[in-house]
Amino acid sequence: MTSKQRFRLILAVLMLGFVGAFASGRAWYWLLCLPLPMTFAEVDRNRDGVVSFIEASYVSSSGTREVQQDGRRCVEYYALKDGLPLKVVCPP
Ligand SMILES: [Ca+2]
């Protein structure tokens, strides 16, 4: 295999990965939600197995507030758009 063929193969694999990442919704999850303590399944709000841009944007536009849960001080992540809770993270 020549270096030119190797370059084309690598480029094709990268492009396939790029398209696959957007098709599966992984790209929106990685780009917008990775800093948050949310799993892919938690960001996939309609549970169709794909994180859309709208879902990732909804979750990534979030704020935090302190809440009490079982006598512990926890952090609740909530959507800035409507104030609905997204996830509660408590210390172990
Ligand atoms: Ca979805």
C-alpha cells in the first residue's frame, strides 16, 4: 500500500467516523454535554437511542441549584429553558 492509498484510507475512516458520530447523536453529546455529569441515556430525552441537537442543547443549557435529599446537600441540574430538573448529584 502506497502512502497515498494509506492517506485515503485514513481519510475515509475518519469521514465515516465523523458521519457516524452525527448520525448516532454521539457528536452532539460529545460537543455539548461532555462537561456535564450526564450519561448519553440521560441526555436522550425521548429515549430513541439518538441524541439530537435539540436534546443536547436543552440539556447543555442548564443551571445548578442546591437541594436536600435524604438529609444530604445535593446539586440539582435543571434546564434553564423551563426550570425542570435534569439530574440530582449527591456526594457519596
Ligand atoms: Ca433522542
